[in-house]
Amino acid sequence: MAVITGGSSGIGAALADVLGRRGWKCALLARGEERLRETAERVGAEWQVCDVGDRADVERVALAVTARHPRIDLLVNNAGVAAGADFLAADAEAMERVVRINYLGSVWTFRAFLPALEAAAPSDVINVVSVAGTTAYPPSGPYSAAKHAQLAFSRATAAQLARRRIRVHAVLPGFVETPGFPQRGRLPPVLAWTVVEPERVARAIAGLIGSRRREIFVPWWYRPLGMVEGVFPSLVASALARGNYRPAA
């Protein structure tokens, strides 16, 4: 049994389709009931309305799902939102929202389903992070900060839960065209080639199930971006400081 958050569209819906064709039973979680129900019916999955940014809601839904399925073989923390502004321009509510959903949502969901993951061990948890989890771009500061936190959480739990036979993986996609992140309409034409479809990320996620690989980038050539910033943070910061960014509102 697989549980997928953010399962109503984009990467989550594409993954449900891939897993369904491979014989998996899936439970899709998302906030919007109409689109969630339509996706679940299309791929033959269960569904449950859930706001992963609300810890009480996550715990309620986890109890309902695990009552039907005490053993969860796969949990995919995919739910995410954009912050829409930088640290200086974003309002406090938007910044809190992106942290609650993109970071804490993974924490609450993982904790709520942990007993069922242990019951099914060996099992897998796959956190859909982002290249933004390894690089910091000023106009996307709040989003990047939340994704950095999610990646650190993924790495910590990968080490902590290995002896419990729970494999924790992080997937770091670059630009992906989804309803929540319409990249092609925002990027300059010269960068259009860097955008990938959700199905490509979904296939990469499915390929991690049962493996020992802890982190992958989709596409793979995004990896050097994080490596450069990790090794030469001052150099990258100096280069980014030359950007002509929009002033705070």
C-alpha cells in the first residue's frame, strides 16, 4: 500500500498512475476534494482530503487510512506550495504557510504513518524536495529555506531509521511543469529546455522503491548546482549579490 500526499495533480497524480499500472494500491491525500476525487477515480486509487500543514488533520487522516491498511509499504511526501515572493516582499502568512506545508507537512505525515511503515518494514519513504533544497536563489528565499529544511529532515531520518528497515530517500527535481508550478510561462524561452514533465519525476520516484539510493536529482545534471554552492558558498553569494532583484514592497 502506498500513500501519496499532493496526489491530486502534478507529480503526485503522475506517480499514482505509474504505481497503479505496476499493481500498487494507493491512497491519495490532498486539500482540494474535487480534483482529488477525479484523479483517484481515474487511476483507481483511494482518496482522503487532508491538509498536511495541519498536524491534527494529518493525524486524523492517518488514523483513518491505517485503520483500513495497517501496513504502509510506501509513503511519498510530495505536497508543496510556492511562496510567491522573497524574504523581504513576502508577507508573514505566506512564509509560515510554505514552511508548514513544504517542511512540517513532511514531518507530521512521516510521524503519523511511522507505525504502519514499521509494520510493513522493509518499507520506503520518499520526500519530494527540490533542487532549491541545495541552492539558495534570492527571489525564492522562503521556498528554498523550507526545502533546505525538508532535505535536512530527510537525511537525518535516513540515518536514524535505517536499523528499523525504513529506507528514506530524497528526490530533488528541477523545473517541473505542474498546475501549482507553471514553469514554462515564467521562464525565459532560452531556459524552456530545462523544464521536465511530472511523468519523468514519477518514474524516477518509482525507481527508488526498494533501493539503497538516498538522493537523486531529476534531471541528474542539476546536481552540480548544489555541489558548487556547498563547496564555494562565499563565491556563489558574491555572484548572486550582483543580481538586479525586485526591491521589497
